[in-house]
Amino acid sequence: MKLTIPLLALSVLFSTPLLAQNSWQIELNSYGGQVLGDFSESDQINTTNGFSEHSFSNDLTVKYYIGDLGLGIRFSSGLYSLDYEEYEESLAEFFNAENNAYRNRPNFGYFSLSSMFGISYRVGIAEKWSLEPSFFFGGMSLVVPGDDMVFQRGATTERFISETSVTEGLVLAPGIRANWQFHKNFGASVMLEYQYTSLEEVEIEGVIYDVNGIAEFELEKQLSPQAFQLGIGFYYNFGS
């Protein structure tokens, strides 16, 4: 009994400061960056080229900190640009269209939605400043826009229409952020993040119209965006 009381006292003494450091944080972040890999290639229509140059995304992240260790969940939406002129020209070459005798409906890019879980750790580097490496992983859905193209092939005018398609898969996002705690509960961050995805094959389905009738069109694509992104964010922490 004499030994139990001091041990209980020591347990309370050391656990109380740790619990007092636990807190919640809500973040709003925006990113922009450069698309990498096959998804950025724009030399021809094939199974992997995405004709994309730039990425943009916004997310809402909620973290629970145990001391400086953060456990988080992130909900994100994004847009990957489409080099429309290069894509239209390559699509015309794919169908052997006559020079300049084609027009495709403008497409603004690929839209994505993702939800991720992650872990991070804050390291103080100066008063009110910290570095926070992180790793998030989860699932992504990517919306692939359809086409509506009129072109001339030989003496025949044809029309190609394809449906909007959706593919899903894994997304990984290692990164690091510099945090500036300019107020007791509010702060701002600058971030660098690498985004890697591994998505399922998506089947592009469409039809080709000409004077002879309608022909079905199918093409399987393996579109998996990758990007380096820079971002800024603001956060609110509470409960500490």
C-alpha cells in the first residue's frame, strides 16, 4: 500500500502535462503544382498520356494532436488541367482527320475527389515557428471528360462522341509544411507535397457517326496523375 500511493502520484504527475498538450486542429489548404510522369505527356493518344500540365487542389483537414504527433483525416477536391490544343490535334491525328478539318468540344480538365488518413509530427524551430513532415494516404476518384468532335476523313464528315468516365484508386501524399503560429489559436502554413496515384483502368466508350451509320468505339486507359505541389493554408487549433 505504501508503494502503491507514490506510484499513483507519479503516474498522475507525468500524465497530466501530456494530456494537457493534446489538441484539435482544423486546416483549410490550397495547392498548385506541376504534373509529372505519363499523365503529363502529350505526344499522342495512347493508354497513359493525360495531356495535363498543372494541378490545383483544395482540402479540409482535421487533426488530433497527441503532443506533437498529429493524426488526421483530409477531404480534398482537385483539378488537373488539359492542354486542349495539343489534345485536339492528337485526337484528330488518331482518327486520321484532314488537316484543320476538325473541331472538338473544349474540355477544361480532369476533376478529382479524395479522402485520406494521415500522420504528421511538429518540430519547433523558432518561437512561433515549426516544421511538420506528414504522410497521407487514401482513395481518389478521377473524372475523365468526354469528347464531341466533328472531323473530315477523306470525303466523309464524321462525328465522335464519348461519355464522361470515372476511375478510382489509391493516392499517396508525403509532404512537409512550415507553420507560423501568429495567434494563440490561429496560424498560417506554406507546404510542399508530392502526390502519387495508382488508379484502375478506365474504359473510354463512345460512338462514331458517318453517312454509313454508327460504329462503337472503346479504348482502355491507365491514367494515374502525379504532381509536385506548393501550397498555402490557414489553421485553427483548440482544446490544448
